[in-house]
Amino acid sequence: MKLGCIMMDLIGVELTPDERQTLLHPHIGGVLLFSRNYQNCDQLKALIQEIRRIRDPLLIAVDQEGGRVQRFKEGFTRLPALSELGMAYISDSKKALQQSEEVAYTMASQLLAVGVDISFSPVLDLDYGVSEVIGNRSFHRDPEVVTLLATAYVSGMKKAGMQATGKHFPGHGAVVADSHTDLPIDSRSLSKIFEEDLLPFAALKDMLWGIMPAHVRYVDADDQTAGFSSFWLKEVLREEIGFQGAIISDDLSMAAAAPAGETYLQRAEKSLAAGCDMIIVSNNPAGLREILSGLSYDMPTASEKRLLAGLG
């Protein structure tokens, strides 16, 4: 089967009969794993192997950033928050860059060993000191420091054999609201965003397999959050920056995605039309069913090629 455009989630540590059936749907192209899907390494390996027996090719992904966003803990190295690498850079930049590469190599190699293709990392947002949802997930406030540490981090992932995904384009660090529960609105000028937040994404554009847009509305651009905005995804990311990799939506079940459409189908259609190659739909089985039953979409060859490049 061809790769589909939707990344789904799972309820628990084993596949349910419904999930087995859903995996066969033509629109499915990936599975996003959470802590609830993990007991131990052997169980996780068996789960992923079972998924692949049902559907292949398929992208298996997780958020394994480190710090407070690490889905698999017991049996895996506890990874530092990226801000710890930023603080280390101030006192010893050379050592911090080496540590960033080593942390990423460890993270990626351990995930690949159990069958996971992608960790959605690193975070490229700048830490303005106001966003709790970003906070210590960011390397630093300075875009140059973020770029240097992220470059080392991505190099470590690549040495292990894993592709990297930068998030949350064009920058989530300057807003207070948490996009999981509210709609963040960034009222800064476009020039300010271009001069600072966009710099790490532009600098790493040729190193990243994927970029995940933010569910943030930038009022100086348009009335859509970045993940539903052709301005941000087509005009800025594709044309101005020249990014050629995969664009993966943030979760369509997040509160900040709601203004894009009352229904999940509307959100899916708008996200794909704006330029996303794959959309994430998790923590809402009804929403996933609605999209699968109503979406009329044929994956472009270019999108499938970009996505397949992420397979471990």
C-alpha cells in the first residue's frame, strides 16, 4: 500500500481490533506513540513489529525530546531538557556542542533499536521566558546559540541513522498561551519574527527531514495559525526559505486547531491544502474516524517521497 497522509495514535500497549482495521485504511501513513503505549523495550518492539506486519511502509514516531517531554523513560537514558545544553554553552561552548551531539545520538540510536523511525525533535523555538509550554524545551533565547546547538544535535541524530524534525515553525516561544488548551496569538511584526525566530529554521533547512508548524496565529501575517496557512507554509517555508523536506502538522486535536474548522474533516482539508504533507490526529478517535470516512485526498508523489525519506 502507498503511504497515507494521516498519523494516528493508539489506545494502549497492544493493538485493538479496531486499530488493526484502521491501520489498513489508505489514508493512514504513520503512528504516533505516547507513554501509554510503553511498558518496556520488549513490549514496544513487539508492538511496532505487529504494526509493520499489518501496514508497511509506515512512519513510527514519538516525542522524545528530553526533560519533561520524554515518552519512553524506564529502559531508556533520561535525556536532559534542551535548555540545559543552552546553559552549558554559556560556560563552555565546545563542550556543550559535543554534548548536544552525544545526547541526540543516544536518543536516536535507542529509538531506532526498538523500531521507531522518528523523534519529533529538536525544538527550534526561542525561549523568550514567557511560554510555559516551550520553556526549557528550547535551547536558548539567542537564535545563533539555538542554531549552533541544534546543528550539533541534528548531526548526532543523523550519525545514529535518524532524520530530524524542527519545530514549531515559525516560532512558538514568544506567546504565553499553550496551544494544547488555548489559541496563542503573536502580535509581533513579521520583520521581528523573520529577524529572530525564523533564523534557526532557515539555517537548518537542508539538514532537516521535517518541519512542524506551530498552532499559533501571527496577526501580522494572516488570520490562520501557521499549520493552516499557505502564507507560512508555501510562501515563506517553501518559496522564501527553500525548504524541500516534509511538513508535518501539529496535532489537529489541539485547542488552537479548532478555529480552522468546526469539524475534524475541515481541519484536515485545510491543513493539507495549506501545504502539510502529513497531518497528526491523536487523542480523539471520533475525529480520526470522521476524517477517514470523509476525506477525499490523493497523496502527491512529491509528498510521499518526502515522507518516505524519514524511514529509519
